[in-house]
Amino acid sequence: MTSPALELSGFGVTGPGPSDVIDSVTATVNAWTSDLGTGPLAYELHDGRTGALIGTQQAGQASGNSFHYDTVTFQAPAPAWAQLYWLQLWIYADQGTAPSGTVVSVDYASLSVAYEPSGQPFAAPVAGLAAAAGKAPDATGPAGRIFIDITLAVGPTLSRAQATVAAVTQGDGTAAGLVVSDRGA
């Protein structure tokens, strides 16, 4: 009997830009079982927005050692740049020949991305006060790049002006990251 999926999310993978080539995603999971009769854990990488499986299911190793780490790699196909921020790791346990009441523990999980930089930095140009944001120099991302021009002015009783803007977007324009600005007098 296989368990329902333990769905882990919130990894918020960032780093690669939209023009970088993503080779693979590696999951590292600290997991063990109270009885070695259980089957190895099964791992799936999913798009957290659509639930779609990315690549194929990978198998770990059954271990009774609390210091055991499974490391599995998802590649061919690797996720698209637009999927990175929303990645989910689904983990399944299989009872195998273990008796009822066997416990499988998962204490830690991380995702890392292997990619080839394109050499094109992914950064918005700096716009001065009241300057136009301009046209994106490279719109190869899922929805291109979005530039937001904000003028921060120090108020009469404040020595600093601050703004937080959802500026990194994925696919349909849903915010996937924040840009914080702080301007002193």
C-alpha cells in the first residue's frame, strides 16, 4: 500500500534567469523508516501552480538510519524557468512488507538547480526620478520582463521613503518575488 503524497512546497527556487538553460533539479531529503521492510521512498517533482508532474518519478533508498539522506535528480525534462519558483516535491512511502504501524520520517528537504548561465544578467535597469522605465531589452521569459517606475519622495516628517513592489512575475503575471527599495534623504 502506498501512502498519499506528502506535498512539500515553499522552496521558492531563484537564481537562474529566463535565458539560462536549466539542466536539472536535485532533491536532498533526510528520511528514514522504523522498519526496513518498507519500500524505498518515491519522489516526484511537480509544478505547484498546475500540479503537473515534471519528468518521471525517482526512487530513493529505504534506511533505518536517522542520518540518511536520499538524493535524487530530475532531468530530461528539467522544469522551465517559469516553474522554478513554484516547484513542489511530492514524497510517497510504500508499506512493502513492513507491519502496520511502521513509521517513515521526513525531517528535511531541499531543492537545488543546475543550470548553464547564458551570460545575460537578469536585472531591471535603474531608472532615475521621474524617468520612464523603458522597454525590456530581452523579453525571452514567459511573459517578458516587467519594469515598474516608482518615484520615492521623502515626506515632510520622514527622513526615508520605502517601497516594496512585487516585480518578478511568472506566466500570467502572478508575483513570484519582491523588490524592496529604500531611499534616504
